[in-house]
Amino acid sequence: MTERVQVHEPFVDPAQQHAADMLGMYIFLASEIMLFGGLFAVLFVCRLLHPQEIAAASKELHLWIGGINTAILLTSSLAVAIAVQLARQGSRRAVAISLAAAAALGAGFLILKAVEYRLEYSDGLLPGFSTASKFANPATHLFMNIYLIATVLHAVHLSIGILLLAGLVWKLLRRSLQVPKRASVIAVSGLYWHLVDVIWIFLYPALYLIR
Amino acid sequence: MHVVRPLIFVWAALMSLLALTIAASFALTGPLSLVTSMGVATVKAVLVYWFFMHLREEGGLIRLAAIAGIAWLMIFFFLALADYATRSSS
């Protein structure tokens, strides 16, 4: 695969350029892990201090919507992983279709998430939009605050990912992004998409499955 | 097709683990539930990192960069919980 890759300055060989691409993206992803890590720390400490209240609050969340959304993101990650393999083989249209499918699944996730927020608003459980006195106790209110911040921050990341993939699809269709010459662009963008998926893999049990 | 098939197996494994973690949430409570759900999530994350995020094909340097953030986060979690997890309940 490497001999068909375009090498840019200052790199001398494709393997070195590939290592630099992956290294840079992984270091950026480390900063994302630290960003979400803080939220997980708050969540675990909160759970440690108020085990009963947090478990009761978690049971009020829509477990099945969250579960379906997890399945949607896992499937979208499969589509991105397939796109990277196709890009290395140079099948331009198939890569575009695969990335478009992943972006569409991502959009499906956001729509379902919006439906879920709407249901929580109806239940009077959405901080900032529902009256504070409706929460069973302060710990429940705190948990729902963390839930809202964590899921909105994740949704923002997912939206960026959707725009990123849509941009790649656009460039592939206009032939301004060529595969397999620049397959690394697909691979590195894929890393971001997969990390957003991994964050949800942890957010789902940490928020919805507290028992 | 031969490069796509392993990816589909990984996806099937991820979906099975999702089903497992949901099932476990109905059966387990308390610390056991936390350990199980986070354990399953970790296995899922390892599958995604290893197969979808190309760590299988990469050398030691990239693998090290990939786990650096998580390793630091675990250190911070350990330090924070050294306080919260050892407080007396009185």
C-alpha cells in the first residue's frame, strides 16, 4: 500500500509520514480523553457519595433509546473502518458511500438524542428547561446536570464528526481528495470518529446503567 | 472482501457485548454492576482501538501514544479516589 501514497515535505518515506499522521492524531485524541475524563471523575465521585439517589435517577433515563443509539454508533464505526480499507484499495465511490452511511447514522443518533431530550423535558427532568423543584432530591438534580453536560458535549463532538465526514464525501465526489494517494486523510478522520464512539461506549453504562 | 470480513466480526462482537451489558444491568446492582459495566465497556474500547483504530497494524510508538491519555487519566482517577473512596461515612 505504501508505494502508492503521496509523500509531502518534510517526510522522506511513506512509513515515516504515516507514523507522524497517526502519532499527531492520537496525541490530539489524548486531549479529548482528558476533557471527557473530568466529567467521568465527577460522575463516579457523585455516585460514590449518593449511591441510592444516583441509581434511582439513572433508572429514570431511557435505557432503550440509549442502547439503540449505542448500536447506531457502533455500526457507524464499522462503516468508517470499512471506508479506510476501501480507500487503501482506491475505490473512490465505495469510500464516499461508506463515509456517507456513517455520517447518516451519526445524524440518526442526534435525532434520537433530541427525541430523548424531548421525553426528559416532558418528564420534567431536563435541567435548565424544567423547574428545579420537580427533581426528587438535590443528588438527582446534580446527576441530571452531569447527564446533560456530558451528552451535549458528546453531541457537539459527534456533530463535528458528521461535518468532517460530509466534507470528505464532498471532496471525494469532486475528486479533490484522491485515494489511495491520500488514504491517510480518511484514516486519521476515522480515528476521531472512533474516539467519539468510544466515549459513548463509556458514557452509556456510566449514565444509563447505574443500578 | 477479505479485509472487510474481520471488521464485521468485530462489529458483531461489539453488538453482543452491548447486549451483555444491558442484560447485566437488570441482574446486578451496586459495585458489582459498576465493575461489570465498566469492564464490558473497556473490552469494547479495546476492540475498537485494536481493530478499527488500526493499533493492530501499528508499531510500539503509535500504540504508546494511543494509551498515553488513558494512562494519565487512570493516574488522576487513582489520586482522586484515594481521597473519596477512603473517607469514613460518619
